[in-house]
Amino acid sequence: MQTDALLDRFLTALAPLAPVAVWAHGSLAGGDYQEGRSDLDLIAVLPSITPRTVWRLAKLHARLRAEPLSGRLHCTYLTPSADLGSRHLTWAHEELFKRPVSPVTRRELHAFGRVLHGKQPADLLPAVSDRDLADFVVRDQRDFWRPALDNAALWERDVWVDLGLLTFARATATLREGRLISKGEALELLPRLGAPVELVEDVRGRRYGDPGPALEDRAALTRGYLGPAIDELVAAY
């Protein structure tokens, strides 16, 4: 598989930096990975991150650009003593920037993280309580996804429709049942949560089958569904 070849190349290139651990999370670890469609979500723990380390990582990722699927490889870099409430160096979308490691990611790593190298997640990352996980999920729906619905232009793009709907379904499962579900499970759940069937099939086609023509009114359908649905979910918790 091209995925395995890319991961092998990445781990080989990272070896001179003596990583303490490299883990996969998301669909790559959870069993719902679709090659060519899913992102490769990784966390690498390095002994230290200095300005020279940042330069070496930038060169590493630049050299990987010729590899198939390299644009889908996303990796956040931590140190063993990292403050998990802070933002951390991340390669994603073909650039380096900083972002936090969310409680959802940390729970995924503890629940089903795939060790590609080194230590287990439990050896280096504190566990996430059910309360902390639920609080984060509510904030994410209330403070990020709900305001984003006011920007109609965003919802003309596949990524916003897909992630908006799937993240809502996954948030609902986490809050109601205390568990993390895959994107495939989220697609099965969405119709039971009242999502328009044509929207669900639109997403399913892009992720698991041959995508058809985009729905002409998908932005309005998505915003019309998610606004009240998010409001109801947030109010309940």
C-alpha cells in the first residue's frame, strides 16, 4: 500500500531526530482508513524541539512531497514534558504551524492509538476524563462549528459539509454514550439524528464510493440542519 510506503519513508527520515514515540490516531488507527481519501494523523514525541529541529522537520517534509499521499500526512510534534494545553508544532496542509492536541485526539490515542515507534501513549500522555472530553466536545460545537454556519461560503466546499456533519454526529455519540465513533459509524448515525438523507449520501459517496455531482442546495441544507441540531445538543449538555 502507498500508505505503508509513506509511513516507512517518514519514520526513516525522522530517525536521526531520535523520536521517543510516533503514534497514529484518527481513522488510520481506528480502522476506518480510506487510502487516498483519509488523512494520516500522526503524533511524534521528540526529545527536544529547538530552532534547528524546526528547520530539519521543514526539510524532512519538503523531501516527502514527491511521495504519493504526502499531502495527507499530518503530524504534530511534542516533547515528553510538553504542556498539552499549549499549541504545538504541526505539519499539515503543506506547511508548519502550531495547534493544540485536543482531548479527542488524546482519548483516541489512549483508546486505540497505533504505535508506529517507541513508547505507548499511556506512558507519556495523561488520560482524559469523561468530563474533560465532554466539555471539549460541547465547546467545539458551540464556539467553532455553530459560528461557522454564519459564513455561507464555507459550506460550498466539500470539506466543510463532510466534517461539519460527521463531527456533529461523533460529538453526539460522545456526549450521549461516552464513546468515540468512526466516520463510518457517524454516517450511519446521521439519519437517526434527523440529517437529510441526500446530504448523508453526498458525504458517503465522497468517502466510500464514487462521488456524484454535488448537491446544488447542499450549503443551505447543511446549515439549515446543523444550526438547530447543534443548538439542541449544546443546550442538553
